[in-house]
Amino acid sequence: MSMHPLQVVPKEEREAGKLSAGWSPRTVLLVQLVAGTILVFVLGTWLVWLSVYLQRHFAEEDIRLACKRVMPESAERCYDTVIIQRGGARR
């Protein structure tokens, strides 16, 4: 088994090879910035949607429980009436 001889490559040639083979550091920074902005926007939108959904769900559950306490025999009618009066949930 013989070893291949090593060759010394000057620093200028190494750097020239890196720049021609890949993106410039400025382009990489721009791509990372755009990707990060999109990721933050998507995550923020999802969190807003989740908070609105949970708030609405808990409000509906509170209305249902209050209607069952006050009018157990017609709780569904009470719930529908309150929701309509509030202009809230669509069934």
C-alpha cells in the first residue's frame, strides 16, 4: 500500500475555489434572513390562530355550562340563543 504524495495548495487558490463553487457570504446571509422572516411569520400566524381558537372554544364551553346551570331542560336552546345574540359561533 503506497501513500499518495500530498500537494500544497496556495491560500489564494483555495479561496478562489470556495467562491466559485458556492454562494457569496452576502447571498447566504440574505437567504437566511428571508427564510427566518418567513418562518417567524408562519409561526406567528399559527400562534394567533391557535389563541383565537382556544379563546372561542373556552367561551363556548362557559356559555354551555351556564345554560345547563340556569335552564337544564332547554340548555341547547339557551346556548343557541346566546350565541346568536353575541353574533358568535357558526354551527
